[in-house]
Amino acid sequence: MRFRPVTPERLIAELADRIAVTAPQGRLRVAIDGAPAAEPELLAGALVDPLRARGRPVLHVRTEDFLRPASLRLEHGRRDPDSYYDGWFDLAGLRREVLDPAGQAGCGRVLPSLWDSRADRASRADYVDLPPGGVLLVSGALLAGAGLPVELTVHLLLTPGALGRRTPADQQWTLPAFARYADEVAPHRFADVVVRADDPRRPALGEPAADSRG
């Protein structure tokens, strides 16, 4: 895979251009996948205004707002990487409340958050409508390879060294989960767009070869 260095501003512009022209008449579901150290939420948030300027209504949903209850999430302790990998995120709820309604055959009525992890209770958010032509951006970790119904996947790729350096000390326990993810899923091999994100000031943009997508 070849990577082309771009400025952060150019990265946003090119991604927004690609997303804006994809399925222009229908809704489009986009996964922005990356470890917390790669800041997928920031990238998704930075795309909102440029996409609206290109005529696409946008809704940004974070997987951090679709965590499972603490009694399930922390059943094996607060720092168990296998639980983080397999059981922290309510992907069934994300699909039911967000991805399926935002699909072409869906009603467009989307719940932007399901769980308030600080209060450990339902977020009590109101449903919002994503109109035809709207873009749903779902940002978070461990999204690729989960069988989620999306039309476009952007993966933020970090080398193991960069991932270790950029992960805060209190989150270092998650690193084995991301090593497992890289080994078992290898998201950079089939994502539609791959962004090398070792240095957020100097990203590089690459796309997998067509015959490498699974």
C-alpha cells in the first residue's frame, strides 16, 4: 500500500469530497474506525461542516455513547483487554437504533446516543431524523470487521510504536486488544480508505488495492 502525505486540511477536503459524491440521493453510512489514540471522533467531527457545505445533511454518532452497562462491561474487571475487545460496545444497539434506520430501507429516525456511561444509565436522548441524502458518521474503535452495515469505512492506521506512544498511561491496558484487532481483523487491508495517523500534523492518505479487499 502506498501512502501520499497530505496536510490535515487537505485530508478533510479529500474525504469530504469522496463522501459527498457517494450515493448522493440516498443515505450513506460511514464508519470512522480507529483506536482512541488516533482520535476518530475528531476526524468525524471535522467532516461535519465540510459535508454540510457540500449539500449533505450529517449526523455524527460516537460508539462511546453505545457502551454496555458497567455490570456487563466490567464483569471481568476494569482493565481486561479481552472484555474491551469483545464486550464493551453495544453493537447490537448501535445497529438497531442507528445503522439500520439510517440505511436505504430504513425510516431515517436515529437515536444519537443510547447509554450515559458516567451515570451508568440510559442517555434518554431524543430521536433525530436523517433525511434522504444524509450522511451518518459513526466514529469509534474496533468497528471494522464487526459486520456492521456501512457503505464506506475509513480506518485510521497507527503503527504499534505510535499507538503505544499516543495511548495515555491509564489506557495502556487496551493495547493487547488493538494488537489482537490488527492480527485477527487487519482492518487496513479491506477498509475503503486508510489514513496513516502516526503524527496528526502529518497524515498520509492511501487506498487499498481492489484485489486486497475482503
